[in-house]
Amino acid sequence: MKILVSGATGLVGSEITSFLKNLKHEVSSLSRDDFSHDYTNLSNKINGFHAIIHLSGEPILQRWTPAMRKRLVDSRVESTKLLAKAINEANNPPSVLLVASAVGIYSCNEINQEDQFQTAPDFLGHLVQQWEEAASLASPKCRVVNMRFGVILSHRGGALKQMMPIFKMGLGGKIGTGKQPFPWIHISDVTRAIYFLINTPTIKGPVNFVAPQVIDNLTLTKVLSSTLKKPALFMVPRFIIKLLYGEAADTLLKGQIVKPKILLENGFSFNFSTIDKAISDITKKA
């Protein structure tokens, strides 16, 4: 297959590119420059590809100033709108568009599945909703999948890579109360699930990229501490997180209970279904 990836240098982009190339697929990338022109140039570039994996976007965890909010919207919603328009105008469009999304769309007050949830009444919830609506604009021409990522665990990047040096020094601990849900997924299962979705033409719309096991921040802290054989007696107070990140602090202080209903019902098997197994694998590689 010929597959096109945007955000190919990021954590997921680099992993899925390597994964697909190892399987002998032809993989090309879309750069930021490709999104800086009108849709005509982009439309010509995407012609003939079987699948597009759209992963571009500014990092969420930073202060949401007015300027940053605009960059977050532009890098996700506007780029996706442009890509959807290019697909609709292409002579030979892809058969599937997989677009990064986030469990941040979900309310923190219930168990969330793809077909049963409430949208979070905050900036992140509305951002993700707009992001998915932008992706749906391509649905007249191709199958659209919204990949609602939980926290991706990897030794190469993301939250866990930042946490491990602190825990290795014995300075780790829970964030706030530690009771907030922590929806997570191992990077290996991310790449396998993306490939699974490319090859499962009956699946479209939102798909939760989270492991089946529901845990909270305190459980993550205990497992990481135990695996590294280091104490985790410290706590990052709520007010410190608020001082650092403002409104964006809620991405750390709150959490969503999320179930991977679509993947499980369609026969996807997680290699890392428990946090103990995932943390053990990642710490061995770090």
C-alpha cells in the first residue's frame, strides 16, 4: 500500500512510519509546508495513496493563552479542513483517512464509549469536537476514522519519558489526589491498532485508543515506583500544576474513564492490556 503520514517526525508518526516500512509498505510524509498552500497543491500530492494518517498538531499541555488557543485550533481544525477539501477534490483520493483525536472530548463524569458519552464542556472538549467535525468533511470521498488517543506510553517520548528520570531519582509521586482516571495505551498497540483500522473497512468514525484496563494516577505511580524499585513518596500539589499550566492543568488534574469498545468488538487484541506489563516493557527499553 501507499500510505501518507502527516506529523511523521512526532512520537506516533515516527513509530507508525517505521512499522509500515518494516511491512514493506510505501510511506511518504506531508510537511507543514504542504498545508501552507491552497488545497489544489495538497490535492495533487495525495492522489493515488491508499490511506492518509493525519497526526499534525501543537502540543496540548501548555498555557492556553489566546495566541496558543489559535495555534491549537489552526494546527488541528484548519489543517484537517484543508486536507478534507483536498481529498474531496482529488481525482484518485485515498480510501481511508485516519485523523488524530483525543479522549479530551469526553466528560469526566461517566464511563465513555464511542457510542455513549458526553462532550466535555471546556476548551479541549470543544476543540476535539471541531477537529472531528473537520475530518468528517472528507466522508463523501473516503472512510474517516477519528483516533481518540489516550496517554501514549513510550520510552521514546511523551509523558512517561518525562516522568521516568524523576522516578529513577526517587522523587516521583502522584499528581494532586491521584484519584483522577488515567486512560493510557502502549505505543506498540497504537501502531498495531492504526494498521488494524486501515485494514478493517467496516470501521469508521470515532475509535478509542486506550487499553482495556482502567487505572488512576495513583495506580500508575505505584506501578512505576515498584517496577523501578524506587520510592514515590512525593506529591505534586494541585496549585503548582495550576500555576504552571493555568486552564490546561485540568488535563493532568482530571481524567476520563474510557473503554476501547470498537477495537475489542472488532477483534483487536492488545499486546499490553495491563499497566504492569506496559511499564515493565517500557522501563526495560529506557
